[in-house]
Amino acid sequence: MAQAAATQHGEHEETTTGLNHRKLLMWAFLGSDCMFFGSLIATYVVYQGKSKVGPFPEDVFSIPVTSVSTFVLLMSSMSMVLAYAALTRGKMKAFRIWILSTAIMGMTFIGFQVFEFRDFANYEVHIDCAHLDVEKLTEFEKTFADQCADGVEEFEEQHGLTPRTNLFGTTFFTLTGFHGAHVTLGVIWLLSIAFHSFRGGVRPETNLDVDLAALYWHFVDVVWIVIFTVVYLFGVFPGI
Amino acid sequence: MTTLSIPVPSRPVHPTGVWGWITTIDHKRIGILYGVTAFIMFITGGLEALYMRAQLARPDQELVSPEVFNQLFTMHATTMIFLAIMPMGAAFFNYIIPLQIGARDVAFPRLNAFSYWTFLGGALILKLSWFFGGAPNAGWFGYAPITGIQYNPGHGIDFWAMSLQVLGIASLAAAFNFIVTIINMRAPGMSLMRMPLFTWMTLITSFLLVLAFPVITVALIELMFDRFFGMNFFVPAKGANPLLWQHLFWIFGHPEVYILILPAMGIVSEIIPTFSKKPLFGYPVVVLSGAVIGFMGWMVWSHHMFTVGLGPVANSVFALTTMAIAVPTGVKIFNWMGTMWGGSISFKTPMLFALGFIWLFIIGGLSGVMHSSAASDAQQQDTYFVVAHIHYVLFGGSIMALLAGTYYWFPKVTGRMMNETLGKINFWLVFISMNITFFPMHFIGLDGMPRRIYRYSSEYGWDFWNLVASIGAFALAFAILVFMINVIRSAMKGEKASADPWDGRTLEWSIPSPTPEYNFAQIPTVRGIDPFWAQKRERVPVAPVAGGSGEDDAHSIHLPQPSYWPFLASIGLFIGAYGLVYYQSIVGMTAGILGLALTIVSVYAWSFEPVNDPEEEH
Amino acid sequence: MAEDAHTHDNQPTQESHAEHTGHPTPMTYFKVAMILSIITAIEVAIFYVEDLGHGIIPILVVLSVAKFALVAMFYMHLRYDAKLFTGFFVGGLILALTIGIALLGLFRFFG
Amino acid sequence: MNSSRRRSTRLWAALLPILAIPLLAACYPDNPQSTFDAVGPVAKSQLNLFYWIFWAAVFVFVVVGGILMWITLRFRRKPGDPDPAQTHGNTPLEIGWTIAPALVLVVIAVPTVLTIFDNLNSPDPDALTIDVVGHQWWFEFRYPHPDGNGDAVVTANELHIPVGEVVNVNLDSKDVLHSFWIPKLAGKVDLVPGNENFMWIQADEPGEYLGQCAEFCGEAHALMKFRVVAESRSEFDAWLTAEAAPAQDPVDPLAQQGKALFEGGKAQCWSCHTVAGSSKSRGQTGPDLTHVWNRGHIAAGVIENNQRNLRQWIEDPQSIKQGTIMFRDAKIYSDPERKLTDADVAALVAYLQTLK
């Protein structure tokens, strides 16, 4: 519906507040979406540390990997804003480059998420009995430590994390999955704008269409800022 | 104009008859569609209630099985709240708001059409569950874990959840639309503090909707994921806490009850000044108290949960915040009384209903304050005392005000007056039978009758008042029948209405009855509250403004044109949501995917369709 | 208002307004991106400092709020745009935050 | 009925006689679940609070309603009336009627908060503590063993308590939400699976008090009842000792036949019900039947416990309580080959009558 409305200038361009209808709608929507993600995050947080069986966050999370994908998403916000700035200045080529790179970074982020989900689903407990240091094991791994008694050197057991496994899986996949869905929608939106611009449909005068997509994109980014901190970085502190 | 060349069927040009209604994006027609649909839903919800009252009229009756009874009370509440009162409010928003703020339409006319058709789809998903797969049976609150697949394997809950999701989309779309419309489309000079009270309450209601619905959306997503994919959000065996559902539900649910009552208060705040020939007493305070009620609606949700064991601190806090809401509510009532004080009160039917509203709302408000006391509420929670309370605020409050609004604005919509004699009969029948129905419920509640029981035995001593309540319910149904007769009769051969039959104060009375398609031939300029009254009494000219086309000739006003896409997008949502209920079957999954695809295609096509077709000649 | 007039008469009013109030340059955006990256790096670094224990939480909260605010103010232009937009967004944000904290309290301390 | 009510009635009687009479006369304290006949300290405090708020509400209603009535009568439009003065407000007045309701609210807020804190903590944490577990659609009660050996004494739907003593109650649920409510003894507290709740009750007078599940819990919610029997300490101790004993093996041949059926493959009663003393009957999903014949009622307080009713309950539980899990799960009702004959039912009833 976005660039759409480029053509839909409507009859009330002179609005009471001087603000554009669609931009006002977009901000009201973002305020509303805060409540959506707020509820999902609240669900995650109140259930944190309440799972009855593992694996738990500290078993599956890989902070370095997620840091990279977080960085990619942050940078995509920068390229988005640069695309918008280029458009308002009439630099169409720069605009196309930046908007495409935004979409590509968005897809990279989704790629990371797919990789991460698969990785979690294939999680294996790995106990190196030969060099067993119980202190360094996670709570979940400790429940396997006694299997070393039989004189096994090391062993692995498949304990994949799925949305059904425990409360952590349920809340984690739902929260990050909905964020991923938002990113996916954003990528489709950006690609349609890019496609449209190659056909001459995006002009500096219609930059509002890009502005709205950009607002949405940055919002998805700030939601991830919260998720990265609350879910990943706090994830290792059960019982906060 | 558009660079995209998808095969778009040529857009509807001046469609007539059914197609005219299906493709309409005129806020007035959409308002009528909302009103008529909501009233039909109100009747179905009423029949569900009558069936229950018949069952409870005598002890130990077996007219319905307990399972059907559970479906009846679930459907009755869900219907009345989501399919009757909310969309009746939306009917008034749609028809009246642009007229009150001096606009020719809403900000997003096609989104408006989409809201209506999506609402209709959601309503059908819910109501058709009676015929396909069984109605939901866990109450409108759907407390976990009884909604879980383990305790509720049928499709009833799926229909309920899907329907609420679709209705949520409709409500959100409508609320965004009205926020933008009210903020951005006011006539010149109409500052926020000159807006009519009904417009103000609509704005506050829209903000409540926009902020509250995402919460229930998330709760329902979690419930559906539990049911469809075996997740654990509300599965106690996996460590989940069923109270999470209650919290999320009431974080939505309490603002929701203000979504139901604030428009009613807005309507009453329009009617009382008109029929007292006085401006609303303390206008800024009434606006502010509405805003405070809306805001405080977020701070009280756990008063629905006083008996779940939140502990003394939480119970005390929520008891106090709940009591505090009585202050802005009381302020509104006092200001209505202040408006009438010294006025010249004419007891036409709309005013009678508005006064009935005040009386019943005082009673409902006072029983609400009784509930706020967490300690003594432990005896009242989940008894008929609560049933009495909610019906005093929802029937005595919302429905009385909506009836008042119907009598008040009927001439503007149809160009004919409603019959005054029938109207007065209608009012007294509703008022008396409403009290006969619901007042005894206070007694049986305090005598220990729990809610949601399909039968009771004589030894408990609840026979007499249950019988009285049942008789009242049938009398109430008769009263509503009188209302229907009056509406139909008046619409067909009622006395012709003038533009301003009540000596009104706000802008909608300055234009002809029935409203012309373009609303205002000239966009008015506003210089204060009650602009039309000022114009009439002080001879202040309403200066034409270069709004819209900037031309004074009504025939050259360009209105947004009809469109297929909102309707098709809604159809897609309906098919998609219906299919997803049966996602386990190939047919269901296919329908789900095809429906959602239709929605996506329609939205995409819609976004490339100009509001006004350049090819079209006017 | 002719139907085909849209190509020139709509958007720019607001943008030009923004220009006058010191619209940021691409350099500003780049600087913001650098700050965001640095904060993220600090967050991850702090995460590996084991001595901090639960003291990590307030630090991370402050850093994340800073990131959030930078994106909202500069990239989403709230700093330069109409206050009403900020009102809509921050209103939803604060409500979501308050309710989240209240829920946390109800479940952890009273539950 | 209790002194405080009479006191407050006297206090307000002079002021508000007209409204008080019809309102309160419509409620019957004699009814078995009436909240107006409080017999325990918790219910009494809640009733006193209710009266306090009720009279405050009546006061507000009379004042506000009186003024409203007066306004509508006084300011009716008469033909030829000129437009009234267009007054837009009066700030002192508006401030006044903002403060006035706030003051009324303080009057009810203070006792509310005090009562909340009063009722939440048990006055005697060491007193008898009973675990209540909700099931669809009956209540399980677990007492500490009189010998103090750690085993719980389990019974269902009939709660015996010593009169005049504090009884602590832990509340939990096995399946969905339920709510534990004995109107004459205390307001309700919900049974939430996974969230143990607490309340305390005390009966000041001996007698039988009716209770009922108050949170919607499914098909047979309306028929999920129970009784509280408050009796003297010695009667209670004797009862608990008897309940703690295992069931005696039946001597009557018909009852022996019934026991064999109960524990056999055809009826399979054992798979859901426990009979202490039997090695086979250890089921957990249905009520404990060790001393079922001692209870006054069966089917969660729905019908009296006698031979005829027991017989009907076993033959056709749906006719007594629609939705019962026994009808849903027991194969004797769904598998024609295992349908009980009249003789089977007679034998089972004879066996159950020995469980006392």
C-alpha cells in the first residue's frame, strides 16, 4: 500500500495539522506495534528461567554470531537513511544503491536467523568426559555429567530446541520469529520500491513512500536492539 | 498514472444496487452497513441470551445441555461486545464524525470500506461456528488452560480465536483511520478544544483500540500456536503460568470496556446539551475526564483477577486505582447534571434514553465501586452480582446511549423523523424491563449463585428472582421489537425531517437531511464550540473556505470513487482465516493460502489504484 | 484539485520545512552508525566481563536505551519532525514498557 | 443476623428507610449459599466491608439521584421559554464535585485495604492445614495423617473441619481453573494449576455449609459442589482417625463379588479410584473411595448418598451429571461387551456400602 499512495495524493493535502495523513497513520501504527512487541517481549521475560527441561539460553546462544547479525541490521538502518537522504537530494543512482544494499543486509539478517534456528533445532549436548570440569558446564549439561561414570571418554546427545521443547523454545521462537516476519515484510517492501524506482516510479517528490518504508525499517531495527539485549545478553541470567 | 500493469478489472463506475453497496467507500454508507450489521448481530446475541434465560427461569430445567449452555454464554458475550456494541459505535463514528468535524469523508475511505468488510468476515467466522464444528465454549474471556487442545479439542475455540483476530484487524484499521481523520481533517478553526464531545470520545476510543488490540492479538497468537503447533505458552505441565493469559486478556479487556462505554458517553454528551438548550457544562473538564478514564483504563486490569491469588499488595494497588476511576466518571455525571441545571429541558425520545443512561449508569457505576473493594469482592467475583453490574454498564450504559443516538441522528441519516409516540413507549419498555431483568441479579448474586451455571436446584432459594429476571428478559426482547418496528416504519413513512429538527448545536445539523453525498457544499469555518448554534443565535456567518475543490458548486466536488479492492482484500482474509481453522486438512490449508494470497494481491492492487480515476469524467 | 496534479504539489512542503530546521547530512547518519556500532561492541565486550555479575543489567539497559534513542531521533527523524509523531510513538512505547514492568513485577515479586 | 449489621442498620435507618427495606429484604440470609449469613471471621469481615460500601453507595445514589430527579422536574421546558443562559461552566463547583467523590472513596478505600491485609495471613499458621485440589468436576481434600507419619488422608467433596478453629487451606488444581468458595465461611480463592494459593477459614458454629466451584471449568461446572461439615474437635478427630484407616475387606458374598468386579478387568474401577487397603485400587483420576459410604453425598455433592442413588450413578452417570469424566473414560459405558448387568451393579453397590 506504500508507494502506492504516491499516486494517492488525495484531496486533503492541506491537512489540519499540516502533517501528511499517511505519515500520521504510520506513526500511529508504530505506536501500536510497540504494544505488539511489548506483549511478546513481556511473555518472554515473565517465562524466563521457568522452563522445566533444557536446553536453556546459555546452551544454545552464540553471542558472537548474533552480534554480527545485529551489526548487519544496524548498518542496514544507516544505508536506509542514506537512501532516503539521496532520494530527497535527487541522487537517484545513490538512492538505488543504498536501498538495494539495505534490502541485501535485511536478507543477510534473515539468513543469520534461519541459520540460528536450524542450529538450535540441531543442538547436541557434548560432554568431554576425559576433561570434565563440572563447574564450566551449563545447568543443562550438568544433568548429563553423571553419564561419564561408565568410563566413556565423550558422548553427544541430540537435544534440539524447538518451539515445543520448553517455554524458552516457545517464547524465543515466537518472539524472534515475529521479528523475522517483520524484517521479511520490510525486505519485500524495499525490493518493491527498488523495482519501482528502476521503472521510474520513484521520484524525489514522492519521497514520502520511501520515508514510510524507512520508518518501518528503523522500527524493526530498534525492536531488535531491545531483543538483542533482553533476550540474548540477559539470556544467560535466568531469574532476572 | 500507474506504472504497474497488473490486469486490473476496470474500476466500478457509478455502480448501483448491491454493487453500489459492495464497492462503496462513502463513510455514510459504510456507517449504515455497520449499523445494520451490528443490529442483526445484536438480535442474534439477544436470542442467545433469551435461550439462557428460558433455561434458568425454573430450577433444574433441561431445555439445553450444559455444553450448549456454555456455548450460549460464550457466544452471547462475544457477540454483544465485538459484533454488536463495538460496531454500533463504529457505525456512529463513520456516519457522524466527518459531519461533526466538517469533512467530506474520512482520511482513508478505502481503508474504511476494508474495515467494514473485514468486520463482517470476522463476524461470520464466529457466528457460523454454530453450524460448522460447534461454537466456542470457554467464555468470552477464554481463560487458559480450558481453551487448550487437551481440554477443548473441537474447533470452537479456533473459530473464536480466528474471528477475534480478523475483528482485531478490522478494528485496528478503523481506529487508525479515525485517529488520522479527527486529527487531520477538521474544518478550519476547529481546534481540538472546539471539537464536539462525541468526536473527542471517538478519538480517545480509537487510541485505546490501537494500543489495546495488539495485546489480545499476541495473546490469541500464543493460544493458536499452542493449539496448532503444540507450543507451551499456557501449558502448566511445561511450567507455564495460566495467569499470563488472564493478564494479557485483561490488559486488553479493561481498555476494551472503556472502548464500549466512551462512545456512549460521547453520544450522551451531545444529546443532553441539545435538549437542554445549553452548552455542555465544563466542556474542558468533560474532555479531560474522558481522557483520564481512557488513561486509567490501563492501570486497573487486575481487578478482574482479585481472587487468583496476586497477594495483598497487588490487590490493594489495583483496588485503589479502580476506585480512583470513579472520580472522572462521577465528574462526567455531575457535568451532565450541570448542563441540565438552569436549562430548558425537552423530553424527546433521545433525551429520555440519555437520562435513562445516566440513571442506569449511576447504578452500574456504584456496583462497580463495590467490586473495586478486593476483600468484599471475593464474595461477589464470578457471581450474578457481576452479571448485574456488567449489564447495567453495557446495556444500561452503552446500549441505552446507542439507542439514544439512533433516535437523535436518525433524521440526519434518513431524512425522516422517528415516531415520537412509539419512541416514548419504546423507552419506557426498555427502561422498565431492563431493570426487571438485571436488578434481581444483584440479589441472587449476593445469595451465592455463581455465573455460568446451566442449572440450579431449588434448595438454594434462587428460584423467584431467576424467574423475574427471565420474565424481564422476554419483556426486554419485546421492547427491542418495538424499536425495530419504529425504525422500519419511520424509515418508510416517517414525518419528513428538516435539516435541524432538534435545534442542534454541532455542524452535522447545518447540512440538509438526509446528508448529501458530499456532506458539505462549502467547508465551514469554526469559531468556537457548538459552531452551528452560534451561527443560528449570534448570526455569525459561516465563511466558506477554499477547502476541497475550492469551488462552491456542489456538482464539481470530487469525491473518492468506489473500489473493488477493499472488499476483495476482506474476502481474502475471511477465506484465509476460515481455511486456517482447518489447517490440518489439504482443503483448509489451500483455502488459507489462497485467501491470504487474494488479500495480498488486493492490497497491492489497491495501493496502485488512484483515489480518483483520471479517466473518469464528472 | 485536478487529478493529475499530484506529481508536483504534494510531498515536499514538509521536507523543505525539515530542511530549514537543520536536516542532518549523510555525515550525521554515518557518525550515528559509528556510535551505534561502538555501543554494540561495548555491550558485547561487557557481556564477557564475568566480574560484573548482575551489575551488567543496568549497564546494558542504559546502552540499549542509548541505541534505541539514537535510531529513533536521527534515523527516524523524530528529532527534526513534528512533536505529534514523537507523541504517538513514545506514547505506545512508554505504555508497553510500563505494562511490561508491571507484569514482571506481578510475576516475580507477587506471583 | 449479626450484631454489626444491626448496628449499621440502626445507624442509617433514620436516614434511608425507604431504600433499605426493599433492597435488603430481597436477599435471603437463610439460603444455603447466602453471603448475608456469615458464620466465620473471614466471611464476617467481608460482609461488614460490604455493608459499609453498600451504605456509602446508597447514600451517593440518594443524593445524586435526588438532585438529578429535581433537575429534570424543575427545568422542564415550558412553551414560550426563551433560550436559557449559555453558561459554560463554574470552576469552583467543578473542583468541588471532583473532590467530593474522592472523599467518599477514601472512606471505603481505607477499610478495603485493611481487610485485604487482615484476611490474607492466617492467624494461626500452625493450625490444621488441608490441601484442596480441584479436578474436573470434583474437589479432592488431603489431610495430614493423625499419626503424623506423612501420609495424607484423602477424601473428596466433603470437607470436615473442627468448629471454632482456624483451618489453613492450600489450593491447587490438577487440570483447569477452579475456585473454592463457601459463601458462609469465606470469599472465594481460585485454584490455579501450577500456582498454589492459600486461604484460611473458620466456622464459628457447627453445621453443614454449602460450597461450589465459582470459576468456569467446563461442562459440569454447574454441578461441582461440595460441603463443609463443621463439628466439635472430638467428632472431627474421630472422623479423621476413621478416614485414616484402610478399608476392611468385605465379608458379605455379594460385596466380595463387587470388590472382585471393582478390581477386575471388566469394570476396571481400580484404574481411576483409590481404595486404601486394596493392593489394586490405586487410581488417581477419580475421587478416593476408601470411605465413600460415610459421605452424605456423591457425584460432587449433587445427590444424596444412598443405595438407590449409588445405583443410578453407576448405571447412568450422565442422568445425574452431564459431562462426567467417569462416563467419558470408563469402558463400561462405551463398550457394549463390558456393559454392567443389573447383578454387577448390585454387587458394586454392595461393595461400596462396605467402604465406611
